[in-house]
Amino acid sequence: MSTAPWSLHLLSEVLAAFTVQSPTALRDVVSRVAEAVDAEIMGIVRQGEFVLFVGLEDQEKALLEAAAAERTPMLTLSGGCLHLYWAPLNQGESMVVGRFREEYSLEERALLRAMARSIQLSTQVLAAVKAEQEALRAEKQAKELAIREATVDSLTGLPNRRCLLAYLADRLAHRASRPGELGLLFIDLDRFKNINDVYGHGTGDAYLQAIGVALGQFRNEDIFLGRLAGDEFVVVAAMAEMDKLCRLAEQILKRIEQPWSINGRTLQYSASIGLALAEPGDGPEDLLDKADLAMYSIKQKGPGRYACYQPFMREQARSKADLEAEIRHGLRTDEFTTFFQPIISAAHSGVVAFEGLARWRHPQRGLLDPIGFIGVAEEAGLLRDLDARILKDGCFCLAGWSSVQQGFSPRLSINLSAASLVDSALVERVAAVLDESGFDGHNLLLEVTETSLVSDVERAQRNIIELKRLGVRLAVDDFGTGYSSLRYLRQFPVGMLKIDRSFVSGLGHDHDDEVIVETIIRMASSLGIQVVAEGVETADQQSILSQLGCDFLQGYLLGRPGNGHASEQVFERSEIRLLQLDRDAF
Amino acid sequence: MQTTLAPADPAGLEADRWIQVGSSTKQQTELAVQEALAPVLGRGEPKLTIIFCSPAFNLAEVSRLVQAAVGAGEVIGCSTAGELLRDQPLSGGLLIWALGGDGFAVTTGVGIGSPETGLRDAAHDAAQCLKRLERKQHTLLFVLADGLCGDQMEVVRGAYEVSGAGVPLMGGCAGDDMALQGTQQIHSGEILSHAVVAAAITSNAPMAIGIAHGWEPLSEAMLVTQSRGTTLETLDDRPALDVYLDTYDAPAEVRNNPAAFFDFAHTRPIGVARRNRTEIRYVYGADYEKRSLTIFAEVPQGGMAYLMQGSSTSVLNATSEVCSLAEEALGGQPAKGFMLLECVARKSLLSNAGLLEESLRLPTVRDEATIGGFYTYGEIARTEGSGGLHNQTVVALALA
């Protein structure tokens, strides 16, 4: 058996080392050449510094670098005597190989010298290939990044609106012709704005990220999801039956409603979901629109629910849009007016105040109660304008009555929406109206609901304190139907509680209502807060409320709301007494 | 075969170093750990504990129990294809090899690779532990790598980039009892895969490595004309599988049955020619369509290769001589202990010949010297040159 000549092996394997074309080829080449020539060290040195090297730790490598200029054939290191061979390349470069124990033979030196130029050319080619590969990789990465940024929502990492629409378009274009095999869930988080307002946008963003992760757990080959915008997420499901889509919606609602620990706070919110199945001819926007309508429809009925799209929802939405436009027009053209309902002292049966109530003189539908428009106005963000209008009307009107009825300065109580309560311009607006109308701020009460008090406690508190400086006081409307928390009675300077009409209506025949009303009156009394009972419609109710110690009464029995002129006539009716209260009363 | 010579140890330092091995074949993890650790803990608190463990055990539990027992000492380890003691091969067992005493100092490291990127960078990362080591007179880098992740030669290259020529390199590739599904590595209580774990060991006494395999060329030298990673495509421009089958005159079953080929190739490795030695490569698969061979580690393109032959006797002799080779390189100092790493393919060959127990009798090793190790999927031993990956070889580390 003959063995292969070493020189032949060396020549063949070293040259073959350069046929490797992997991205790490240069690093490989150095190792392979060292292995092929059975060297402990191998490197290419350029102007005294190694550009490629393997075989020595840093300290001994520095010794070798120092020896490069003189191309010393031998170096004593900790491992023994290192025999070196320096093969000159071009332009100040050399290749060096070294091994312990044995010098390089003449044959080896001749081969290494002969191969040196090839090695240099090969390393140059490989370096160029590597640079080109890196440039191509950088270009590819930049493209991938651009695509990612264009299609991925940066906050949640989910597909963004653009990607969702493209996916939907693709699915709708390729789906079979039978309807209903593609469903869409439009998810809108309930009261998300509240998180941003109360805890800040950082917490809001973290909450959205958590919801994104939670929704991501529903993703599979049949379910695609993304974030459309803000607090809106969309799930596209390859499901043919609405029942399955409903089960999915229920699971998602359940998941979202779990308590989330975000930035050290526990947040527990719900979502509303609209469901729609694709029909022939539907494009991405059509399907989104249907699910959006369903979501919008169900959200109005309360949080944490889902609804399937029905064609009537579109009609409802159109009606609502029309109504919103009409409200805007009405606000511009002074179609809204103020009606006044008297408030009576329970003890003395005299009128002490009026509540200013909004009415809309609709050009076609006549006089409208707030119930017909207040919800749409709130959603459209128009309540601040409406509040301002009622405030101004009320103050001017009652200031006028005071000037006519000498010695009688009735109080004015008007409703203030949650939006107005946290409006940074509220105090300035109230001050201007009081100033312009000449109405005394001490005679003004602003009625807010329990819910609006807790929506943004900090801003509400700031406004209420400033209003108090103007003499304006706070009344809590519909007391007993909201949070009924004793905490905010202590937190805010509440001067008046208005017992909701639903409790008053039960007086005389519902023991529970009587207990509730009595409890509210006693609690308010002990806190030094006065009480108005709303919705008094019978003499029996009036009698019971008086016996329970209620301070003031309001309701149809005692006077219906009327316009300014009609209310003014109250003063002329002989059976009505006008009662001037002390400054702090009511 | 190669040895590394180390200068003689100054006298009077023997007492401050100890090496101890413990083992167990109990099936219940806690009892097995207890039994294997008992002799080790009897010697004191180890500086380095190496766990060689059958994948039949829950390695996480083994690791947790060992780490808790040895205190602040470093712990590494891996799954095996069998464990070995003097006179006694274990199957499905647990072996703990430990060193301690003030004469030793140890740091450990870990690196994670992947089947896509291989283990070169992982080995490079793991070997960084050398840089944290306060060195005494003699230093060695011991590595354990995932034996089923990429080209094992890359482990040597990655580690050598850090250790360089001044630090001998020794170690093995983890096994999985020949299931060939996946191996595990242990580092400081963590169970890893696709990883390389390393221990940089420094001592005030010599440490030396012995390498032996017992294989001889059967064929003439052939040019490796096409080879990439662990796939050997052509030899002398002929399909490597055809060259292999024809040279060994393989029976018909081997030519179309992967399982039969696997058994056949156990005892027919390929030799990679180096200047003054031949490194062995384990053939463990064939692609009958592409007519290529699958090797545990690269057979470098452009190099020379042989088809090797051996007998149970030559293989047996290699095992018995490797400890002597290593001890001879200690410069006259007696070995306190040995780490023995042997290829699992050799285990099969010796078992079939009924020589497995005999191979571990090692009459040249003094009774006082402890011996422990494992059956590997590849052996790492670099004492000269910059290569050092072996298959179907036995390597021994002797520590004075």
C-alpha cells in the first residue's frame, strides 16, 4: 500500500480550500490552509498587522506581528520553538505559516511560495465576494425593513391596516364563489380613551400591546389578525358559519375582559365586536364596513357584547349620520333653546330654583326632548357646544327675572356633560357668561352624573375647584344609578344630590325604593349635602318626601318644563310662592 | 497516534490535586445521583464536576441535584451513548468525573449554535472561558459539543480560534444512546441543545493527551474531488458511495438498505491524510440517489483520503494503549486520573467481538489512578497542527 506524497496533498488541499464560497469563506480559508499544511498558525499580514490569522492568543500574536517586518524564521513562545515560513505576496503583504517541533522542508517552502500568489488572488476575490454579499445582504435587509414598516403595526407587531386590506383582498379574490366562507370580526376596545386619559398614553400603548399578544394566541392557519387603527383590531377567519364566528367572538371577549397587569396597574376593560360574513361581490372595504356597523350598533347597547351584521344597521347608521348633521346645523342656526322646570322647597312649598333643560325646535319634527338627540350629540362631540348654549340662555334668562322680581333671585341648575366637565376651557367659559349676563355665580349649580365624575378625576377636580372660586356649586344628578360612591362625595365639593326619578316613582308602593330614598336623604344630611327629589308626580310622593326630610322637590306635579316666557308666567300665578333662600341654601 | 509532552511537575505538589469518578446504574434519578456523587464528595468540594449521563435520565433533574450537592464548583456535562469506567462499560448509566484541590483552577463557558449555522461560533463563545482563567503552569481546554449539530470539525475550528496553539484541546461530542435524534449539554444547571460547553482547566502539574485508533488504510490514497460539510460526494471524480461499496465489496443488502449500510459502515471508516498521521471519519449514512456518503465531520475537499480497515484486535489494542500514551507524556509524573473518550462505533465493534470489557482492563494503568469517560459521537484532541477532530478513535486525558 503506497501513501500519497505529502507535498501533493498539501498543494491539492490548500488550493481546494479556496473553492469554498460561503459567506464566512475567508475565516474558513485560514483554518483550512492551516489544517492542510499541518500548521499551528496561519495568517496574512499587511503592513505589520494581521488581516487574517489563527493559532495564537493575543499576547503571543503581538510578538509575531512584531517579528513580521524581519520575517524571522523562528520564534520562541510558551509552547516551544515556532518554526515560521513567510511567503511574500504583493504590495507589502505576506503569508505566514508556522508549526512547532519541525522546520518547513525545502519542498514545502517551494510549494508554499509557489502558491502564495494564488492564495493572495483567491483571498482578494473572496474578500470582494464577501463585500458584495454583505452589500446585497444590507440591501435585502433594507428592503425587508421597508416592507415590514409598511405592513406591520409598530406598536403591536401585528399586520397593519394596509397589510390587512391586502390580505382581505387576496382572500376575497381567491375564495370560492359560495357566500359566507370568510368572516370578519371588527374589535373595538370599550372606553379605551379612558385608559389614555386616566393613566397616560404609555399605559394605553402597553395595554394595546398586551391585547395584541392576547389576540395573537388565536392566530392559526385559518385565522389572520391585525390592528386597524387606535383601539381597533380585526380578525379575518376562514369560517363558513356565523355560529363559529360567534363562538370565536365569545372567546375573544372573554380573553380581553380578563384583568391585565399593565405598568403596575390592574386594568380590566371589555371590547365590542361586530361580525360579518363575506358575500359575493364584497371587497375588503365592504366587509370591514359591515363588521364596523355591527360593532357600532352593539356598542351603543353596552360594553362587552358582539353583534352580527344585519342590513337594517346600515339604515340606522345613515339615520344617525343625518341626525348628527342636523344637530350641527341646529347649533349653528339657534334651533336649540332652554326650557325651565321649577324646583320647590319641600318645607315651604315655594319656588326656589329652576333647572335649565335643553330642547330642540326641529324645523320639521317640532319640539324635541333631549332623549331624541342627546346620544348622537354626545358621540359626535357636540355636547360642549350644547352645554354652552344652555348655560348662556339660562344665565341671561334668570338674570333678567331677578331684575324684574325685586328681592327674588332664583337659583339655576343646569346639566353639564362629562365632556364639558373635563374641558380645559370650561371655567373660562362659565366666568365669561356670568360676567356678561350679570348672573351671580353663587346662584348657579352644575349638575353632573356620577359616571362623568370618575371618567377623568384629576381634570374634573381641577375644574370643580376653579368653579367653586366663582361661587358655582356642584350637584350630582341621577344619584343612586351610577357608582354611588361615598368616596367622591368626600373628594369633590358636592353641594346637592338629585335622587333619580326611578326611586321616587316607587314611593308609596315599593318598600325598597323608600328605604333607598330615606338612606340617601339621611346620608346626605349627615354630610351636610342638600337633596332634590326628581320626578315627583303625585301628592303621595310629595308627602312622603317631605316626611323623610327631603329638602327640595322637582317634577310634573310641581311644574312642567316651559320656555322662558312660560316660566316667567309662574311668577304671576297667585298659588305659586316665590321663596328667596339664604345665600348658602340650595 | 500522538502525544503531547509536558515538562515535569515540581515535586511536592501531588497532594493538592485530586481526581475522582463515581457512577451509578440505578434508575431512580435521586438515588443514582447520590450513589455517583458519594465518592466525589468524599474527596472534598470539586472545582469541576462533569456529568456524563444517559439520555434515559432526566438531565435537568440530574443537573439540579449535582449542582446543589457540589456547591460553588463548576458543573458541565452532556448526554452520552454509554459511559465507561475501568473494567466496566455502562449502558443507561450516570457517571460523574470530578477534579478538585488547590492545584487546579477552572472556569467554564457556553455557546449556542443551531443546525443552520453550525457550532463554530458556539465553540468560539464557549472557549472564551479561557480568558477568565488565572493560569497556572499547565492549561487545557475541554469541550463537549452537540454531536448531532452540523460539521463537528467546526467545533475544533471555533475553539482553536480562541485557544490557539499554546493550549491543548480535548473533548467529545455528546450522544443520545444511538437514537440519533438529539443530544443535550449541561452548563451551570441549564440543559441545552445545539450547544458547546467548555471548561478551561489549569493545573500546577502536567496534563497530556493520548490518541489512538488502530485503523489502517485498505485503499490507495484517493483525491477528495467533491465534498461539502458532512457530505462526501466524489472520490477521484467517482461517486463516493460507489467507490466505498466497490472497494469494500459490499454485499447486495448494503447497496440498497440504509439500516444494513449503517451497520456495515460501523467498522469501515474513512481516513483523512495529514502530514504524519491519519484522522478517522465515521461514515454513518448513504444517499442512494445522489451516490454520496454522510460523514460525522468534514472530509476536506482537495485532500487525500483512504478507506480504512481494522479488526477487533487492532481496535482493542488502541484502547489499551491510549492511557499509556497519555501518561508517558506527563514527563515522568504518575497520572492521578484519566478522562477516556471513545467512539460509540468502536463500542459496537468490540461488543460484537465480546471484547468490550476486556478493552477497559487497561493493565498498564496503576490501580490508584481513576478512570472515567463516555462513548461519544466524535472525539476532539488537538495536540499539534490546528485540526483535531476524530471519529472511531479513543482519546485519553491524563492528569498528573
